[in-house]
Amino acid sequence: MDFLLYLLPHLLNGVALGLLFALIALGFMLIIGVMEVINLAHGSLFALGAYFALSLMTPDGGLKLGIAQLLFDLPIGWRYVIVLILAPIGVAVVGMGLEVCLRRTYGKDPLYGLLLTFGAALVLEELIRLTWGPTERFIPMPPSITGAVFIGDLIYSKYRFFASGFAILMIGLLWLFLEKTPYGALIKAGAHDSEMVRALGVNLTRLRLFVFGFGTALAAIAGIVMAPIWGVRPHVGVDAVVPAFVIIVLGGVGSFWGAVIAGLLVGMVVGLTGAYATDWSLIAMYILLILVVTFRARGLLGKKSVLEL
Amino acid sequence: MILDVTAIDTYYGETQALFGVSLSVDAGEVVALLGPNGAGKTTTLRSILGLTRPRRGAIRFDGADVSRKPTHDIARMGVGWVPDDRRICPTLTVARNLSIALKRTRFRPWSMKEVFGIFSPLEYLVEREAENLSGGEMQMVAIARALLGSPGLVLFDEPSQGLAPKIVQDVLAIIRRLKDEGLSVIIVEQNAETALSVADRVYVLDRGTVAWSGLAAALRDDAGKRRDLLGA
């Protein structure tokens, strides 16, 4: 029983981490689907989301605009709600700028897209360092979602519950958007066959711009919610893009629920190894990836992979 | 004249696929493009749609030069496409595959109800994921999708390919119906007999050039000429 009590918080941490990983991975996957580009800058845009939130939450973030004072004067709860909307929009605009740069690589060797987004990741990380400094920063959080909750004898961080709940809400909304709206149908059709959607009268250039902005906004949202868990550091982006990559391979490229399940799995693995063998917590993720590619290359819910005969 | 293609040269990379192909389609006319594999039939359709743009020559649709227009603009002007491999999105339901195709042009609009009137089985398949459809059902969805885009010209690429004879007859009946409604049709076929049974005029392509053009009746009635041009 003691063992279980000890295990439970780590499992719950794993769930919170996994759901946020899934959110990052789903945005990453949307971009792969429609653009056929592996966006290595996805993690840097995740980090940028946290930094934008920092600047909008507190004057310490270095935002000198007069209009920002209106925001800083609001109660912290409202400020947080507004930041959860504004910061992802800001990151989406940056992401759309990156998409414009990427256009010439579409339909060419995927290496060009990889190189360009890798370069963008380095540039973004350095820009973050120049703007906000190299040291770890903290985003003030509304007191209603911080502190501890007691479940029986168990002390648990309230924020992890908020993070899990918020990630579930976002994943649910994303699913509804993709499955129930005409835009979702266009995105899925565009990911399957871009030529055909053009021949149906869809402006593919605009669709791609939108999907890239949308995918990076999801990364930014995850970045803001992850900030109190991971801390806000310039190179935090790398910590985010790697699990996203592992998750889409593990879940099966193109599979929505595959990504969610794989996200939870990776979150648990990282959470539990973090508890018992801290040094192994990152390696564990890669071992998982190697096992999947070796024994089931299509991932958990993916279609038959090119790696399988 | 609804479509006027003048001396187009189309390339795939550095490989030239069309050499000065010219053809025209009148309103309410069904034109067949015949010829062996690799003759340039599909490339001609792709050029008209702007998917593979001709390097030289001109394409006019409905009075406007479309040779430099993006594909989605050409589609919005009223060019519909029924590709040979159907290209239905497998992860969407039939209803969602059809809904993304709905658009208005200056041509006659088609409602879902009218389309289901022609393809009655579709009405019972609307909630089915497209990956679970049969070949004939896929073809119905592909044609329904083209109609919902309110086309003035429909490009059929190998519509009989892989279909049972009964369904091929249904497809031909639909093409006749479109013609009666005043729409224009280009039908690309390997199977000359199928195409000749609905076409008004024919272009025979060979290695990227127009080898012969004339009335479909001339080929239908002259087995010798048919053998000369099509080897069948």
C-alpha cells in the first residue's frame, strides 16, 4: 500500500506530462500531414509561447509598450486567461512567417525542410536568449491553480490537475474541430491528397499557412501550460520536440488517438523513470522509440509503414 | 466554345510529354481523348487543370485565359475533375468528402438532393468512411463530388477503369445526362468502345501529339480506321 501511495503521484505526473506531450505532438503531426515537413522548430515555438506568456503576465518580461500596462493592471486570473489566448496567437504569427520561408521546399527533398526548420530552431533559441536572457524565468500563476490539494493522505500539486484538465480540454476541442467542422475535413483531405483539394477549388497556399499557424499555436499553448512544470529556459524547446517526434512514431503517423495514447505512454515512462532512476528518464524514451521501430514500425495505431514489408 | 487549347507543350521536369496539342470543346459537347498508354491523355487533363502547367501555348476556358492561373481558380471557374484513381479521402465519411466539394460557379448549381437523385445508393452511405466503399461506390462519390462543384466542364479520366459493366453503363448514362443539361465533358479512355458510345467528337493522341481528330461517328462506323488509329 505504501508502495502504491508512493507510485500514485508519479503516475499522475506522468499523465499531466503525457497529455501535454500529446498536445505538442498533435500540432507537430498536423504540420507533417499538410506540409509534409518535419518542423524541427516546433520545440522552439513551444518555448516562445512560454516567453510570450512571461512578457504578457508580468512587467519583468521586458514588454515596454504602454498598452501592456492595461494588461498588467488586470487581476492575475483574468490576465492568465487573456495570455492563454494572446500568446499562442503571437506564436502562430511567427509560425506563419516560418511557413512563408518554407514554401520553396514543398515537393522537394524533405532534407531541405529539415535543414530550414533546424536553422529556424537555432535562430529562435538565440533570439530568446538575446531578448529574455539565458537564465531560468518564472511566470506568475493565478493562486487558484497553484498550491497543494489533499486526497486522503496524499499531497498533490493542484497545478498538475489543472494542466491535465486543460490539456484534455484542448485535445477534445481539437478532435471536434478536425472531425466535426468543414475546416477539419479540408485539413484531413489536404493531408491525404493536396492535388485533389486544389482541384476542388481550395487555395492550398492559404490552407497551409493556416495549418502551420494553428499547429504552432498548439505548441505555444502546451509551452505556456508546461512552463511551471519544466521552468522557462531558452533551450527548453529541445526537450519538447524530441518527445513529440517519439510520440508520432510510437502512435503511428497520422493517427490522432495513437498520438494521445503514445503521449500518455511516454509521459508515464518519463514520469516513472524520473521517480526511480532519474538518470534514465530521458534514455527511457529513446529505448521505447527503438523498440517500436524494431518491432512495430507502423506505431500503435498507424497504417502499415514503409519500414515494414 | 467553352474550352480552347492551343498548341500546348507540357513537360514533366525536363521530359516533354505534350508537343503542340490543340483541341476545343463546345458547350454541351462530349469530347473523347483516345490513344494508347503514355500518349498524353492524362497530361492533357492535368494541363487544363493547371496541375502540370504547359510551358508554351494557351488554354482558354469560358472566354478567359487560364494557362497561368492556379488550379483552385480554374476549379472555381467551373472545371470539374473525376480522376482515374477517384482520389477520395479515405479517412473522411462520404458526407464530408462531398461537403468539401460544394461550391458555386456561374454554371448550374447541383444540390445534394439532386446528386442523391442520380446516385441513389449514396444516400445510404453518407455516414460511411470512404475507405470502406467498393470501387463502384467510390466512382459515384467522385462524380457526385465533381457535380457539387457546379462545373461547366467535367474531365473524366478513365471512368470505366476497374468497374463492372453494369456500373460502366450507369456512368455513361450520367455523362449523357450532363450533356443534356448543357454541360461539356471530356472523357479520357483506353477503352475506345466505351468512349465512342457517348462522344460527339474524338481526338486521338499518340506520343504527345494529336494524331487524328474528327466525329465520333466516323470512328464508330469504320472498323478499319479504328484499327489504324487505335490498334483495336
